[in-house]
Amino acid sequence: GPGLLDPCEKGQTDALGSMSKQAREDVTASAQHALRLLAFRQIHKVLGMGSLPVSKAGARNRKRRRDGSDTGEGEADGKKDKKDDSHDP
């Protein structure tokens, strides 16, 4: 690829230009691993610290899981009516 552009330089300067091909691949692999850890809420491993306790505020902001008991009677009836109407001549 084009490399890693240095945002502090005016021209297009590859920040990794002085590194060997193997060193570039090592940096890429390390960055991908760190992103995977972040995606799975394990940033404490990236930072080298203990895991933080789960806060109650974080749990409230999560979406609820959907199951059959969450649908209201009106919603379920509306879906059944559409199916019934489509089968009537």
C-alpha cells in the first residue's frame, strides 16, 4: 500500500518508510490485534491494566434483546391481519 502518511509533514511522507518490510508487517499485525481487542471491549489488555468494573450506566445504554414477550398485542395483531388480508380473495 501507500504506507502510513505522517500528518505532521506538509508533503506526503511515509512515516514507516525507514522500517524493514518485516517491521511494517509486525506493526500492522499489532494494530489489527489491538483493534480486535477494542471491538470486544478489552481495552484494558491493550493498555496493560486490570479490567474495569462494569458500570450500571453502561448497562442502561445497551439495547435490549428482543424476544416474543416484548411485542405488544397491537403489533402482533397487525402482523396477523396483514397475513390474513393477503390470503383473502
